[in-house]
Amino acid sequence: MDNIDYQDKIIQSIKRIRIERDISQAKLSEILGISRGQIGNIENPNYPHKYTLKQIMNVCEKLDVPIEQIFIPDQEVKLECSLVIKELMDNVIKYE
């Protein structure tokens, strides 16, 4: 799987969660502090836009979604591993 396919998988994971929770693109844009149009561009496969890591972390925090549900949705992750993943992601955001 190349980088673009992986990015699309992440976008689709967030979109699926957004739809399952009945959250509009407008509401998600409020949560992330970006325009509704930008959410539309991110979710549209014809545009090369993607979420930043910080935006993904905000989605997880505000919607109470474990980060592994976004990045590895097809696998179960133990709680201890989940804490390690969150710490890693927090550190990556600091580096960014």
C-alpha cells in the first residue's frame, strides 16, 4: 500500500466515524477549526488534501475515538499499546 492509499484509508476512517455519529462536515469543520469546504476537499478523492496529524488527534479527542481506530481500524489493540500509541502521536505533534 503506497502513501496515498494509506492517507485515503485514514480519511475514510474519519468519514465513516463522522457519518456513524451523524456529524456533518460543517460540525466537523467547527471541531477542527477549518472551513467546511476544506472537509469536503479532504473527503473528495479528486483532491490531494489530507488531514494533518494534529487534526486527527483533535478528531480523536473531541469525538472520544481511540487513535488506533483511525490508524489500525481492522485490528484489536491492547490498552497498554493504545497508551503507547497516544504518547507517540502526542510526541509527533510536538515535533511537527
